[in-house]
Amino acid sequence: MEPWIYLPNPWRDAILALPGEFLGLLEEVRLRLDRPVYCYTTNDVIPLEVDNQLRTVKEKDLDHIIGIIAEHSLYARTEELRQGFLTLPGGHRVGVAGKAVWKDGHIVTMTDISGLNFRRARNVAGAAAELVSIFRCQHLSVESLLVAGPPRSGKTTLLRDLVRIFSDYGERVTVIDERSELAAYHGGHYGFDLGAHVDVLDGWAKAEGIVLAIRTLGPDRIVVDELGNGEDWPAVDQALSTGVKIVASVHAGTYADLCRKPSRRLPVLHLFDSIVILKRSGIPGAVQEIWHNSQRIWPDAS
């Protein structure tokens, strides 16, 4: 089910009335206070017309929509809101813009909502095909792998396809799905089929989930999306030291960006055998560069 289904009318019907080709490519719908709604594909953006005219979004509209997607229990989803998003069934995410509320030096929630970004999760079988093909041509196996790329380059989509491939190979894989995006667990069911040999720790913080997986699930490989805070990296280091393979993603546009990332003095780049840099091309998982043991192996510099 597409994320815009959770919008109330008149927005929902206006989106569903968009031309079929554009609707099929639609990636994001953004609602901003006192602005028209805009619809984005990879290459195009159009304002959303309601009854043949532009309609600006009001504060009451944003409050109403937030109430719907939070199932009128925003307090129960405070942790998500603190991180700036709400997750919808199907692994879709709604990014939230607003005012931070601080307590004891930490952000605890968000108020005065001023923007919502309905972002579509894509399940693309074969998203990892190019990457796997390059590794085979280079006579490399996919061991511990870090996938880096800018926003909307398809990092999560690529990881999801890799999980299926590892499972098809017979590996026991544990997915740490902190934001319910990789497996899209909701209401007792998974939105995406990740394979027969996959366990999912849904809603667990990444560092805690990695430690739990090692202790209780005996995985051959752990897959985790969007490594971020300082606690994540020592947990990755701990997993690798036990012989568990790690595949993870991180926000970074280039290899040089990764070199600048702080990680509590852990050698980030040396934790992983291979590093893949994705590019934003409209094709999820499109590979820009691959580095192995700190050497660029693709494309060939020669």
C-alpha cells in the first residue's frame, strides 16, 4: 500500500488522480506550512492541484494528518518523533519538520509541526544485481560490507535485496530493523519477504540489537541500516571480532566523506573489508565506486 493512502482527502484523491506514469514514479509528497503540496520523482517536481487550483497547507491540516498517521496516539510514538520521522505500514516513512523540545540536554520530542515528507519505500528485486556482478568479476566474496550514499540513492533498497540473496545462499541472517523499514513489520506481518533464513529484530536500537543477535540468534551475518551514533560502531567492532559478518549502510556522498566521519576513534574504514559508494541516479543501488582493503577496485583507475 502506498504511503499517500494515509493522507486524508482532498490530498489523497488529488494524488491518485495524477497521470499514471508520474504516479508510478512518485517518490515523495511534501506538505509544508503555508505552501502548496509538491510531488517529487527522481527528475521531476510538480505542485499538487486540488479541484484545479493550488491549495496551501494550514496548521490544522498538518495536525490532522499527524493524528491520522500516529493513530491518534502521538505520545506512544515519541521515540520515532524525537528522531524526526514516523513509520507507516509497508516500510514507508514520514519525515517530520518542527520545533525540538529539549530536556536535560537531550531532544525528547517535537512540536509545532511545520512540514511532512511522505516517502515511498521501494522493494526492487535485483537492486543488488550490479553490485554482486562486480564482486564476482573481481573474484571477491561479499564479506563485511559498508554501503554509503547520499539520501535517495537506494541504500535501504539495496540492503533489502542483499538480505534476500544471503538468505538464498543459506546464510542465517539477522536484520536489525530499528525503523521498521527493511522488513516493514506491522500488525503481525512483514511487508517485505526477506527470505527463509532471516530473523528480524524490529524496533531495536542498532547497538543493542547487534549485541542481542550475537548472544541469542547465532547469525552468520547481521544487516543494519543507517549506522549513526557513537554506540553503533563499537557494536559493529564487537560483532566482527566474534566472526559475524556485518553489512551496513551510512549516509555519505563520497569515500572522502567517510574518511572524515567521527567514530570515537574507531578506524571506521578498516572495520569493513569492502566499501560501496552509491550514486543518486534514479536507479536504486546504482554503484559509483567500490573500495576493498582501502584500495579502489571499481571502476578501474587505469
